Amino acid sequence: MSDDDFKKQLEGRRGSAIGDLFGFLRQNKKWWLGPIVIAIVLLGLLVLLGGTGAAPFIYTLF
């Protein structure tokens, strides 16, 4: 990679963390990481919502 290519990429639009994650999964063919990441995000959402007014509704699901 030359210096010009590096400068063009540096000045280019930056992607989000989610876009970078999906790009990584697509480029490296690590599709098995997708369900793991989704499960971790859902668990984190459950923990966050457990401390709010939605907690009684979440607890009835289990």
C-alpha cells in the first residue's frame, strides 16, 4: 500500500462500529460470530431494561 492510498483511506468516510463489525464478518468469513454478538447484545439490553419501569413486564416472560 502506497502513501497515497493510505491518505485517501484516511480522508475517506469513517464507518460505524456496527458497520465495521459486519465488514469484518463478511471479509474474514467469520459468520459463526454473528449469533454470539447478537446474543451478547440482547443480554445487555435485558440487563439495561431490568433496571427500568419495564422490569415487571420482562420478568413475566421468564
